[in-house]
Amino acid sequence: MNWKFWQKENKDTKPKKKKSKSREWVDAILFAVIAATIIRVFFIEAYTIPTGSMERSLLVGDFLFVSKVNYGPRVPMTPVAFPFAHHTMPITGTKAYWDGVQWKYRRLPGLSDIKRNDVVVFNYPQGDTVALEAQDADYYKMVRSEGWEAVNKRYTIVSRPVDKRENYIKRCIGIAGDTISMKNGLVSVNGKPEKLKNTGNFTYEVTFKTPNVNFGIFQEMGFSMREGDPEISQLSATSYSFTGSEIMMDDVKKLDFVQSVKELAQPQGYQEKDIFPFDPKKNWNVDNFGPIVIPKKGMTVQLDSASMPFYERSIRIYEGNKLEKSGNGWLINDKPATSYTFKMDYYWMMGDNRHNSLDSRYWGFVPEDHIVGKALFIWMSYDANGSFFSKIRWNRLLKGIN
């Protein structure tokens, strides 16, 4: 039957030339690349845990699937990019994208909003530039001891678009509109204390009754003694620093040669200069800070000396306004302003390994345009330090994330 009835049928038309094998292969590969790219951008993407900031909820070597559908897939902001590469080509080390074309932030409808305690993947928000080695294991320790400015002088810095910055994974402690504070290592959300999940890590001081202790017992209990980043380190002849979960430390307390176990938190009033909002008037540290109100779309704040340390960066960098100090007031886009209404929702992200995590305590709010997706489940877990027969953590395969 001739479906193109408006055209005269030509009886003498020759049959179409059959595709060559090479052409069929090219078409098949092209289709597979396009299909895989659509799935990766709009539906689901694989992600690897590179650092211990989420231990013990997530371990180094866990391979995750991250859903783009839950919060709504983000339309690519840098659309011209090499398939399957995030920001750097795997062999050449060159850029895997072209930033000559930049689209505005847009997000398709999702299944739900971000909820408190969701494990979220997002683009690294600290600074207008990104440190290439920002996920090195030693980077966190250097920042704690030397500060951002001193460390970044020794690291290669490169400017990247928002969607091409490093992917980070943390737990969402506070959503837009929440008030966050922390006292002696315990987070409070809207005035209600929120205990660290049983799979999270904190630092404790353990004092023994004798200096002669068999540390093999603690390895059997799950404490890592890996070289370079052990979870047990000596403080004195009979006291040690332990990094572990509350459940693990309860088991340590039960040992008959243990004299005492107490949490190791920074004291109130002690100031760490690299804690958000970097205000020298606030004696805040990783274990004691706040209250901090997380910006919400439509929320209006007064522009004054009390609010600007918290919100200046969000107004200027994340929401793209020209912000200048003018006498005793402020100019937004060259116009006098006494208040500002936010255009986006923001979130407060923290690692479950509370004393080994670069998170919102160091760089503040995470804007909604940085959100990549929700971590769903672990499809593979590989222990690089394990023996030949125990490198795959079989008990973590297909494990859900909560």
C-alpha cells in the first residue's frame, strides 16, 4: 500500500540499497551512546565514594546509583560535552566540555522534594573556582590545620561551570527555611536535637586501665587500622582517639580493660576561622555553631551587618546579582536595597563522619541548582585494602541507602 498517496507511485523505483555492516555498527553505537546519555542525564547515574566523609553509612569503594528522577532531572547547563565524561577526559586530562554555550538553570518535575536526612549528590559549592584535588584524603586535614587560603596556594585551581564541578555526597541535615545549630557535636534542627545516625562516625577518647592492650580485638569489632588514616590513634600511654559509631563505642565500653569512653568535641567558645560564615566576631567551631537560618525561595532578609555574613555569597554568586557596599547600606544591581528576597531554595549538607568531612560547616549553603540527585542503593562495593578473596564486600551489594 502506498502511504504517500499524494505522490505518484513509480513502478520502476529501485529497492533501497542495503546498509553495509560497518554502517550498521556505526548506527548501533550511535544509538547506544545517545540512549545511555539520556539515561545518565535524566534518569540514573553511577557514582563512586572516593573519601571517608560518609563512613560508616557509605564506605570508600562503594559504587552507587544516583536517581535524577526523585528531585527532578536538571537540564544540562553546559550542553556541549563529551559523553560519559564529567569534566575531564580520562586519558588526555583535558576539558570534556565546551563552556561557550551556557544554559540557565532549569529542572524538570520530580517525584518528591529533598527531605531531611536524604543522602544527596550535589556539585561542590565552595568558592568561584574548584580545587582539582579537593577530594584528596589529605586535603581535609590540611584545611583544618592551615586554612583554605594557605592550602589553595599549593593546589591547582581551575574555573568550572556549576554542573561540571566535582560531585560531592552528604546527608541533608536541613532544608530551606530550617534553623540549624550544633552544640557539643549534636545538631539541632528548628530547636529539636537530632542524634547522629547509628551508621555515622564521631570521635571519642578511650582510656584503658593498662597500657598493654591487644588492638586486634578492635579490628574484629570493625575499626580500621589502615595505613595513613587509622580510626585508632594514641593520645597518651593509656588513652587513644577512636573514630566509630555510637553502637561500636557501646561495645567498647563493655570491655573489662576499658576505664572510660567520652566524646571528643571542640569546646564551646573555641574559634575555628574557617567555619561558615567566617565571621571573626563568632566563636564557632565544627562542634558548636549557630543558629543559622537556611534561605528559602521567597524568603526576605534585611541587608545589615548581622545577615550579610550569612547571605552575601548566596545573593552575589548563587543568584547572580551585582552586590556592593555603599556607605552604610547596600546596592543590588546598582540600586539601593535594604532587603533581598531569595529566588532559590538552599540546603545544609553534612557528612556522617563528623570529624572527617568537608561540608556546609565550611562552605555554607548548597543552592538547589547544584543538586544532582538522590543516592538510591549500592550496586557494588570494593575494598582496595582487602585480601584477594575479600576485596568485594558481598554484604553491601544491592544495599539501600538511608
